Amino acid sequence: MTAYGSQAMSAPLMRVLMRRPGDSLRNADAGEWHYGPSFDAEKAIRQHREFTGLVEKSGAEILWLEDAGDGLADSMFTHDPSLMTDHGAILLRMGKSLRATEPELHEKAYAAAGIPVLGRIAAPGAVEGGDCVWVDRQTLAVGRGVRTNQAGIDQLAAILKPIGVTVLGYDLPLWQGVEACLHLMSVISPLAEKLALVHAPLMPAALYMMLQERGYTLIHGSDNEFAESNGLSLNVLPTSPGHVIMVDGFPITRQAMEAHGCVVDTFEADALCIACEGGPTCLTRPVLRR
């Protein structure tokens, strides 16, 4: 089996990088990390185990990063510090200063797994994985906002151009402010080829129209559930086209996906995802999708 390669958002998930939360989460200062009132470290750890079970049920192989008590509470959100391509990994540079050393964890994991590094983002550039969405194998949409800047987008475009990928940058709204996190993937979750769940009120208009022009069907999630969940109702992980994992408790959004043929698995995540501002997609860095 090919060890790596992913330039798609919903192709079958074969291999994924994850990190078990442990002492770094137990010892986290909720105020410093911008965690919400429902944060409970032990409960979050149990909920992560439930989520892991759903990923394993899909048949995906998990490459584990272990929590050695390094204090990196957010590092369980492995989607952000790196990006995978068919030619190797790109080590990103985090826009959140508390997460600055996380790409080093990914670099070590890739080296151990024999996965090459195609390139890396350097200062003053910043790119987080949550701002990157594969529209198709040759097109990467990138959100420009609090966590990803133009310098980072320019570097990413230069790394990807030789392998035939075009990078398109889109401005994101500030929404709830600098301390909160609105990634591009906060407002769009691809579910299958040319099928995506969206929160249209916060989407870049040019991206919305481009997806329509390319034949995408855009499912509008519940605005009320989006507000109630701080956006986590929209954070949905496809393990294969149309088979997805989402946070429990948002039936209107779930029903909208099911009406378009999706099979939806849910897990309780109030202490993990809602409190810590990261959903099922954020908890995974796809290494191989085929």
C-alpha cells in the first residue's frame, strides 16, 4: 500500500495522523487556550476515545502522536500543523503562537513513517491546515484570516505550483474576533465529490460562486445549530464519500446531509469539540486518501 498521498477531502480515508490527549490537556489553562465553559479534560479524553473508535471502524490506519506532557494542549487537533499532498507533506507555520512548535511533532512523525517533506512555510508566512480545502486534485482553496496570511499563501502556492496545483486565496470575516478561530473549514465541509456542507452567511462569496460554477451541490446547515455550537455543527469528517462523522446534538444539520444520501455517525463531544473549538476534521490529519 502507498504510505501517503492526499489531494482530496472525501476519498476513502486509509491512513491518518492523530494524537491522544493526555497530561497536556489535563494541565491546560482553559482561559489561556480559549476553551469554553463545557471544557472538562477527563471527559474530553473519554470523548476522544469514542471518536477514535469511529475512525478505526472505518478501516483507517492511525499513526499516533503521543502526548508526552509537552504542554501542547491543542496538538490533538492534528489537521492544522501540516498538509499532505501526493508528493509528500508540507510543514505549515501556525498562526496561533501557543501552537508554534506543533509542526516539529509532525516532522518527526513523518520522518519515522518514511514520508517525505515537500516543503515548509517560514516566517513571516502563516498557514494552518484548517484554512486549506481541496476543491479538486489540482485546486486548493485557502482562507486568508486570523490564522493564515498572504505571505503564507504565496509560499504555499510556490511549493505546490511544480506539482500542478493552483492555490486560490479567499478572505475570511473576523466573526468572533482574533482570539476565536474561524478557519475556512469552519464554513465548508466537503462530504463527497462535488458535495459540501456550508454555512453560507460566513462564506467568501467568490468561493461560494466558484463551487457552484464547478458543479458542486452545497447543503446549507442549520444557522441556529451553527450558532449554538460555535460552528462545530458544520465540522464534519468524511471517512469515505458520503460516510461522515459529526458531533452529536445537531439533528437539523444531520438530516440535511442524510437527505442528500449521506450516512452519518455521531459522538458526544461537548467537552472535547465544542469547548476546545475543534471538530472531527480538526482531530485528524489525513495522510492517505484513495
